[in-house]
Amino acid sequence: MLYNSTRNSNVKVSSAEAITQGISAEGGLFVPESIPSLSLDEIKSMGDMKYADRAFYIFSKYLTDFTEAEIHYCTDNAYSTKNFDSENITEISHLFDGTYMLELWHGPTCAFKDLALQILPYFLTTSAKKINLDKKIVILVATSGDTGKAALEGFKDVEGTSILVFYPEDGVSPMQKRQMKTQEGSNVGVCALKGNFDDCQNGVKAIFTDGDVKSLLDENGLMFSSANSINWGRLVPQVVYYVSAYAELVKDGEISLGDKINIVVPTGNFGNILAAYYAKHMGVPVNKLICASNINNVLTDFINTGIYDRNRDFHTTVSPSMDILISSNLERLLYLLTDRNDELIHDWFGKLASEGRYEVNDDVKSRLKEEFCAGFCDDVQTKNTIHELFEKYSYTCDTHTAVAVKVYNDYKAATGDNTRTLIASTASPYKFSAAVLEALEGGVSDIDEYAKVEKIAEISKTPVPPALAGLKTKPERFGDVIDKTEQKQYVLKSLGI
Ligand SMILES: *Cc1c(COP(=O)(O)O)cnc(C)c1O
């Protein structure tokens, strides 16, 4: 399996190269040259495997330059009860009639990004060895909250790597901020940026593709790689849990082999839902992929009209990991929907950079509508949904997951579609304790973050994840706040060059 760039189909690299480079030199994203297929029988047989072996099965179709031993080394280290509080790694909760919560937050940082970021360091260091890179890998991350912490946990003290994370100063939850500021490890750095997530991400992208910076790194025996979902090594682990969940539902007799399901994903950077798209095109029977947004609803408009327009106000919401106006992974989807037309992608994403807007052609518009549905909701609706879900089903969900539930309820009411449905539950409710408690109690309380966590435990009768409970007494290590114009200098200074 080779990988092309979305902005130059003639680029052909191995998975080890795609993973170590993160982003292609001309700014495109790496995409496998074909989507491997899984038969229904193969999917069924995965039901009898443990999660790490399901992952091995999928990876062996994409990472064909890795040996079996290398893939096993990665999967066995990443997906064990050493890192996850569930034997099954992910859990499925049967919520209400024909609706299932795929809980993706049983890892060390309590959000779905752990599924990818626990394995990425193994992919990266294995890839670097395979292609005889003797450079130290520098991971630069822009985060809307969850990626940063999950990447820090994945890479801390991993030999041959160092990691630097930028987050928007006022754009993450207090718990997310505490998690990052108190990060342990000898090879880690964390810095706040005066700006929003898009500013962080644009800055990181610009630094990645800056020729001068690249030469400076070269001279110092360093190279950049990315832990953001622009890295293929972030995306492929996410395909696993959709296939795994389908196999699990069949095994449990909830659906029959071959039955279609809907998948609802609370979406920001479009990585998670793109992984569901890949799972579908590998062979998982899927009816609709439902893209749920908060009021930063640029994707809802795009899927409904074919016009992507980021020229709009940016809102901070109670689902901060979805406060994004530029969804990077959409580029991969459009590359596939245009039958790999790198010129069109060049044109559209050039327009996005210069004018903040592009419109896709009619063919892509109709393909989008065939595969996807989209909706959004605001903060009040998000909190009402958390409240309602708890009242009706004694189930406590986080703010991002609540956006998905609300958008799904609207979809069901509008279409009458009774297809069984899997909702991606992307974070533990404890991670967004202020908004969740407000939703549960129906009012704002002025107790501190940790008291809120304890209160949620009391009300919901669920255990507090140990990683969050322990934060209270941890010392803060990182307090830098910089202007977005200072980002490049900051990176160079941190690297000592
Ligand atoms: C990152 C994140 C999302 C958005 O996922 P994308 O892959 O960026 O679309 C949703 N919910 C939570 C809790 C997240 O951390």
C-alpha cells in the first residue's frame, strides 16, 4: 500500500514515510492509494478477537511495509489495561431503542483521542527506524483541548522524540488546562496562545512548511512530525473502533450480519467521522454518516449546500473540542469524492486560504448528500440534552456527545429513519464538569472544579476517572502565554536553536 498526497497524486510514499512526515511537502495530506476491503465474514470473525487483535487485522491492510512483529509491538503496547480502564478498550452502552453509545473515553486522558495517540508514538518510532532516520522527532501540536493532553500522555518520555503543544488561552475547559499545565515528562512542553484553535493550527501548519525552519532543524539533527489528525497514523487507529463496534453488535445479537447502521459523530476537525467513512468503504454496512456540530456550524452548511465558508464569527462553546472553523480532514474526503482530483483540491484549498471560501461542484454536492447528513445545536440545547438523557435513561454524557445525541434526535424526528444507530461518545462527562453539572442540576454553582467532579459522581453514581481525580494536588509546570506572531520564535527557542 502506497500513499498519495491530496495535492499531488504523483507523490507515492510508504506508510512509514507518510507517518514520519505527517504532512506532504507541498501541503497536501497523505491518503492510501486505495481503500482495502473487508468481507462480512472477516468482520464477523473479528467479533471473537480482543481489541488489540482487531486493530492488528486492520493495520495489516494499511501498513503493508510493517512486519507482523512490528504491528504487534505497536498494538500490544497501546491497547492494554495498562493504559485503558476497560478490558474491551472501548465500551458499548445500550442507550435506548436501537441506539448505542460507543464509549471511546476509557483511556488515560478520558477522550477518544487516546485510541489514536496511545499508538501513534509506537507507529512513529517504528517508522523512523524502518526508514533509517537517525533524527530526533519533534512533535508540534495545535489543540482545541483534548488532542494536546492525549498527545502529551502518548509521547511523554518516549526516546528519540520531544513534544510541544499549543492551545488557545481561553478556548479550553479548566480541566483540560489543568491537565496540560501539570503534564509530567522530560521531553514535553506546553504553551498557551492568545487566539483561537484555528490560529494555533494555522501557526503550526506554517511552521511545518517553512523552508528556513526545516533547514535549521536539519542542521541540528531534528525533524518535525505531526500528532494532529492530519497525520495518517492518527486516522487509521480510528477506523478500528468502528469496525470493532460493528463486529461487537453482531456478536451480541443486537444486529444481524449485513444490517446497516447509522453512525453519528460529534465533529470538529473531521478526523473521527472520516474514519467512519473509511470503515464504511472497507465494508462495514452503513446507511448514513451523521455529522453533528455545535454553533460553529461550518460543516452543517457545507454538507447541506456544498459551500464551505469560514468567514463567520467564531464562538466558544461548552463543547470546545469542536470549536473549529477549518476542518483539516475534509480535504481527504474531498480528494476521495472527486475521484482523487488533486487539481480541484489545489484550487479549492487555495481559495480557502486566500478567500476563506470555496464551492464544490455538483457531482461532489450530490455525493456528499448521499453519504452524509448534518445538523447542529447550541449550548442551551446541549445542556438540555444532557439533562434529558440523565432523567430518562440515568445516563450521563459529556457536552460533545450531547451535541451528537441532539442532532441524532432531530434527524430521527425529521426522517423517521429507524435504522439502528451508533453514537460516538467522545469524552468522559467529568472532563467538562462545569457544563455537565449545570445541565444535571439545572443551575450554575460556584464550587470549584474538583468539587464539581465530586458532585457529578454523587448525582450520576459513576466513578471519577483516577487521572482526573489526581489533578488537584499536582503542581503546575507550564504557564507561558504568547502572541500568535511569536509562535515560530517560541518553537525555535524551545528547541534550543
Ligand atoms: C476532538 C474531539 C472532537 C472532534 O473530533 P474531530 O476528529 O476533530 O472531528 C469531538 N469530541 C471530543 C471530546 C473531542 O476531543
